[in-house]
Amino acid sequence: MLRWVRQQLGFDPPHQSDTRTIYIANRFPQHGHYVPQKFVDNRIVSSKYTVWNFVPKNLFEQFRRVANFYFLIIFLVQLMIDTPTSPITSGLPLFFVITVTAIKQGYEDWLRHKADNEVNGAPVYVVRSGGLVKTRSKNIRVGDIVRVAKDETFPVDLVLLSSDRGDGSCHVTTASLDGETNLKTHVAVPETAVLQSVANLDKLVAVIECQQPEADLYRFVGRITISQQTEEIVRPLGPESLLLRGARLKNTKEIFGVAVYTGMETKMALNYKSKSQKRSAVEKSMNSFLIIYLIILLFEAILSTILKYAWQAEEKWDEPWYNEKTEHERNSSKILRFISDFLAFLVLYNFIIPISLYVTVEMQKFLGSFFIGWDLDLYHEETNQRAQVNTSDLNEELGQVEYVFTDKTGTLTENEMQFRECSINGIKYQEVNGKLTPEGFSEDSPDGNIHSLMKEEELFLKAVCLCHTVQINADQTDGADGPWYADGIASPLEYYASSPDEKALVEAASRVGVVFAGTTGDSMEVKSLGKPERYKLLHVLEFDPNRRRMSVIVESPSGEKLLFTKGAESSILPRSKSGEIDKTRIHVDEFALKGLRTLCVAYRRFTPEEYQEIGKRLHEARTALQQREERLADVFNFIERDLELLGATGVEDKLQDKVQETIEALRLAGIKVWVLTGDKHETAVSVSLSCGHFHRTMNILELVQHKSDSTCAEQLRQLAKRIKEDHVIQHGLVVDGTSLSLALREHEKLFMEVCKNCSAVLCCRMAPLQKAKVVRLLKTSPEKPITLAIGDGANDVSMIQEAHVGIGIMGKEGRQAVRNSDYAIARFKFLSKLLFVHGHFYYIRIATLVQYFFYKNVCFITPQFLYQFFCLFSQQTLYDSVYLTLYNICFTSLPVLIYSLFEQHVHPHVLQSKPVLYRDISKNAQLGFKPFLYWTILGFFHAFVFFYGSYLLMGEDTSLLGNGQILKPNRQMVRV
């Protein structure tokens, strides 16, 4: 406990060094004075409260709200001094609000505790004392050897030691971590891969040195030192050896791994991004209104106190016969009496602040959110998915959106890739009847017959089939001579790929004659024109999204060492020294103009001397503990050079249904749409044109391929000038990631000026953090527009969390975006109804609810203020205490709550068919100062009507005298 306190105060950092040393199976040195490092346990904690801190912590959080804290003060004042109303009038409503909110938050946290207990109490098997021991997940320690079976999730971050495969490899899915549903391959070092039994693993003596925990899912630097009889063997450990908590084992019977990161230090836990509390514009308006009404309250209390003492300046009113002062009151301090009277008036008028506003608004939001899930128009029948609400706090914000930031792949498109064209050795090809046919060449041969492939075509297809992360179903990996082959033609195999692009390319290659038949050990099997070939996989140059390419080094059946590389044309073409480079570049641009996703493919042959040098450099870089990434990048650049270009591929990603109509509707509603994508410039522009984001008549401006601040700034000034000169024409802007970084570094204001004057903006070659940065840029601009971000992949999470409203698409890239979003829908087209109908209704309902709450309290308490003029400011209450208590809780809250749930001032069909109606409620139109002033004046007017209307209706009541005495009746007029 003391150590934890010291860590929180910053006196005792949890990790004193940059690395941690882990003794496998916790076999610590038996000599010397070794002090083991201390590591956290394996418990995951996502709950907010405990049994011991729930009451104080929850009360503290609730009383941070201005209204709750204010009523607490009023309640305490009523307890301490003599006030005209009972403390129950403030205490009971306050208790009701606090209790309801505490029950709601306590229930939600109980659900989190329940989920934590299920995870922490899950059964696991660890190797201890020479056998497998069943224990709970929370009991795993760093250094324990853990066994995980097929389809189970990893309970900790493990370094893979062995699997049921001879090469020590296994396949996992990381959909719960990064949203990718593909199979990823992980491998153990050769020395531990052979230890496939518990008995052998129990004899293992080894030490792992690795970096301290960090959140990056794709980075791991370490090394393992294995002690054998005569020597110590050192092997590098990288991301390919690390199995992350939350990932799931697939296509592998079982694995053994050693725990390196546990509990809240696992990469999954470190990526728990506590989402900053998003506050809607309505909530901000409520707080502003509360402050204004607090000022009104203080004014009324001070005015009443002053008028009381002004009235009591006359002796006959200072101490009337019916209210004689006590001796103590006559001798008390005037200042204390003034303060006491001020507080009494404050208590008397305090109901002008609507205490039940917050709880009523929360109930309205919570109950109203169910309508989104129940809406059958937002139900996608093909995938059986309904709209999902992850937070109900932002319902009304759906009616205030001014900017929509959308991903392209999987959001505007289906993320279903289909091979369309390729370029091989400067010639364009298409797939016709299962054959690779040159462009313009008509092929009439019957389906299914294999035609001969040219040498260049065959090499290109082999490169496609060897350089990838595709895996085959475990039931279909019995070798290239398996039963699914007949007459040299492959029946469909079940492929798992790291991306839909790779899957489409490998499937296309198999259809036209070169079949990837799976991986066995360190060999990749390919069947080319019916002839099986086995390539030995020597090295995989780890794929890094920032490098935009992937490479493998293989040994061909003839013993030749080959490098196959694929990637973006901007990465491959500059590294190529031979092949049809110019023709391929032209073909790539043509593919991109058609909206196809492009990749370039190249290769290189190594001499024995070159390969020996490469192996030496790779080993040195991979075993380095310091600056490993930089050293590997240098080695990769050394290897991936002097390439011979083979060609390029073009894959189509179809647009989703009604995307064009949805974007046009958003534009009519006054919402600007920005597309943020990682695709290349030409592809992104083509898709923007096809989906209606860019119009054919629109003047397209470009800010691309800038390498310096000066050229970027000059281009921005020219664009700003062109926009001013052609202000009548609609403009669209295209900017790439590199130019965007330059623009935001020194010229942010100029860049924003250009963007705001454009009808549509397309940002291409964007990294995930750049997407979030663009959203933040608009969100924090002086106009403070309401932003919405929508995407389907893990790379969209930062953008979704940054925007005021984040929407996840239930697509094919896992559930990461959905889990981190505020709302989730199955298709982009559903966005129109979500905004134009639900957003419109929610905003109108909540705006009416908020304004009505302030209106009704003005109507209620102003007669109390006016009544003081008729009772000599004696603080006499006009209402009974029970009525004071129930007015806000029951009498006036429930009717308006029902109204705010079901009111439809316009038919939903009209709202969706006429997007221009969305403009009527934009910029918080119903909760601006003018509507607020109207409702407040209306409240005061009605209060005067209620009070003086009742007063006039009473007429001249002769039984009451001005001094409070009752006129004695005339005895002669009394009849029995």
C-alpha cells in the first residue's frame, strides 16, 4: 500500500529501469544478492467504485454539479437558521435526485464489477512443479508458463514458447484489440519451439529481457537467453513472438507461452483510453441558464432584504402588535440580522432553480435512446444488426452537426475487394473466364481450361502468392496434393487474410493458374499450372503501416534466394531500377482514376555473398535492445533496393448502397462532409467523384506532394486567392498527409481559411492520428462547430473519440470502432435518418424540456416574491411545504417528461425527405439567448397574471385590514 501511495505521489516510479528481466517459470538465481523485480498482478479493473469508496466518491462527483451543490447549501442553511420553510422542502428533492443518480451509477458500476470478476476468475492452466495446474486468471504471475487451447483468448501478454506445430507457429485473431479480423501468424524461437510437452518446458532455463510495458500494439523489443549444457543462446524477440491479451488462438490446437506483462500493464489494458467526457451543447446551455437564474435569485433575495429594512424604518412596521420582538432580537447585531434575513429570502426563493432538471434530462435521454435501437429503418437485414447506442448523453447533439468526417474504405465502400486489372511488364491484363487476358484481347476458350502463362506473368503471380499474410483453413492445409485439386484446377479454398486486398489478389492468382496452397513449417507451397513447388521462407521483413510495403525473402526450389516486395507505388517505384517503370506508373494512375486500390510488385535476386551479409545485418538489428526500430529500418532500406519491377494490381472496392444520396442530403442540410482516407490521391479523388462528395462541375483544388514549408505556404496563398476570385463557383480541396503536416505546423490559420471556403474536403494518405488532429482542428476553431466522425476500423478510433459525436460502422474490420463510438449503425446510408429524424426530434424535445423547466419555476416562485410586498417582507410562504416539495418532483416533471419522449412536431417522413429543415435547428437555435429570454419573460408575465389575477378576483375583502388585523363583524348583521 505504501509503495502504491508513493507511486501515485511520484516518489517511487513503478519501473526504475527501461527494461525488465523475467526468469521463465520464476527460476531466480540462487547465488548472490539478487532482488526480483516487482510486477503487478493479473487483475483487470474497469470499475469506478468499490464498496468502501462508493458513497464518498459518488457524493463528491454529484455535488460537483452546480445545482446539487447549491441545494445542499440551501438545505444546510435551513438547518442552521430559522427559515420560513421546512428543511424537508429542499432536503427531500435533493435526496431524491442524489439517490436516483447514485442507484443508476451504482448499477452501471456493478455491471463493470461483474464483468471484471468474470475475466479475473476465468480458469487457466499454468506449468508449475512439473505439471499443469488449474488456477484463476488473476493468479497468473510474470514468468509463469501458461497453456492456451484453440479458440481461447490469451489471459496475459505472452511470449510464445511452443505450439503443437513443429515450427512453433500459431495463428491468432486480434479483432478485440485492433479491429482486424484476419489471422496473424506468430512464431517461437527454434530452441523453445521443440519443447512441446510440460515435462520439457519444466526443464527450460531461460531469461527474457524486454522493454517495460507500453501501449503500442505493434511494438515489442526483447531477447531471450537460453541456457543449455555447454552454451548460452541469445535470440531476438519482436512483435511476431508476442501474443497479446484479448487476442484469440485460431487454427492451432494449443500453445505454451511465458507471461511478460500482466493485469493493467498488458497492452490491452494500456489501450483502455478513458474517453474524455463529451458534453453536449444543451448541457452547456443548461449550465449558463442556471448561472443566470442564480443571479436572478440573488437579486430577488437582496432586493427583498433591503426593502424589508426600508419598510421597517417606520416604527409602526418595525414591530407590529402581532409580531413583537424578543429581547435577544432587539439587542442582536444588525449585520447578523441582515445576513440572516438574506439567507431566509434565499431559501424562500430557492425553487427558482429547478433541482429536478438534471435527473429529468437524464431520464429523458436514457429512455429516449431506446427509440434508435427500436427503429426498423435502421435495421440491416442482411447482417441482422440494429442501431446501437453506447451513450445516451449526446442524443440531442445529433441534431446539431455541422461537419461530418468520414472514412472511405468500409464506410463509404463495402470493404469487399474484387480483382479487376493488373499490369505485368508494361502490359495491362484482365481476368476473363478464369484466365489472365491482355487488355483488348478476346478469349473464346471454354471456362476452366488452363492456358499457358508467360514467364513474366508466372513470376508476377508467384510474387502475389508468396508475399502476403494469407492463411488457409487448418482443415485444408494437408499439402498441395490434397483432395481439393482436380485436373490441375483448384476448388475454392477458405482463405484468411490480413486485408481484403490480399485475399482478393491470392484468390485471383489461384483462379488464373498459380495457387497458394498453404504453409508447412517454414515452407510455402505454390502450385503453378498444376506443378507443385515448395519455397522456403527465410525472412519476413516485418510489415509496418508507416513503411507502406511488405517483403519476404524465400529460397526457390532451385536454391536461389529471392526477395519479393509489394506496396504503394510511392514506396516501390523509387526503389526500382529495372522493369517497365514508366508504363507501370501510367497504368497505376489509370487504375486509380477508375477508383481502384493499387499495389506495385517487385523482386530482387541475391548472390550468396549478398544474402550472407543480409542475414548478418538482420540478426544484429533484431537482437538490439536499444533503437531496434531505427536499426531495422536501415537494414530494410539496404535490402529493399535495386528492385526489378514486375507490375501492379488494381482491386475494386464497391460503394455502399445509397451513399451518393446520403452525401447529397447532408449537403442540403448545411453539413460539410470531409473524407479522410489512407488511400492514394488518384484513388481517393475517383471515389469522391463517384460517391457525390465531389461534383463534376466543382473546381478541384490540390495541396499535395509538398516537401517544404515555403512551397506549402505559397500554394495555400494561391489557393486562397483563387477562391476569392472565383467565389461563385463551388470548390473542393484535396490534401495529402505530408502536405497537411506542413500546413498545420506553421500555417494553420491560412489552411483553415481555405478549408472553410470549400464545399468539400478530401484528405488522402492520412495516418490515424492525423485524422484525429484534423477533427480537433475544426472542433477548436473560433466558430466551435459541432463535429461528427464516422468509421469502421481500428484506425478510425482516434477520430471517433475526438469528434463531438462518434459513430461506428458495423463493418468487416472488427468491432473496435463500434466499441469506442457513441452510436453504431450498420450502413452509412442510415446516417441520414439518424441525424434528420432522430437528431431533429431529440433536439426539439430536450430544448423544450429545458426551457419549460426554467419557465415553470419562474411561474412558480415569482408569486412568492410578489407576495412579500403584501406581507411586509416577513418571509411568509405562499405555498404549503408539501406542495413546495412535490411541485418539481411530481406535479410538473412527469407531464413534460412524457411530452419530451413522444412529441413529433413534424412527420418523420417529411424530415427525412426535406433535409433543409435540419438547418432550422442548427447552431443551437432553440436554446440560444433569444429563446431563453422569450421563455423567461413569458414565465414572469404568466406569474404576474396568476398573482394579480387571483388578487383581483378576490375583490374588496373588508375582513382584512392593511395592518393584518381582522375587522370585527357587525353584530346586527349576524344571523343564526
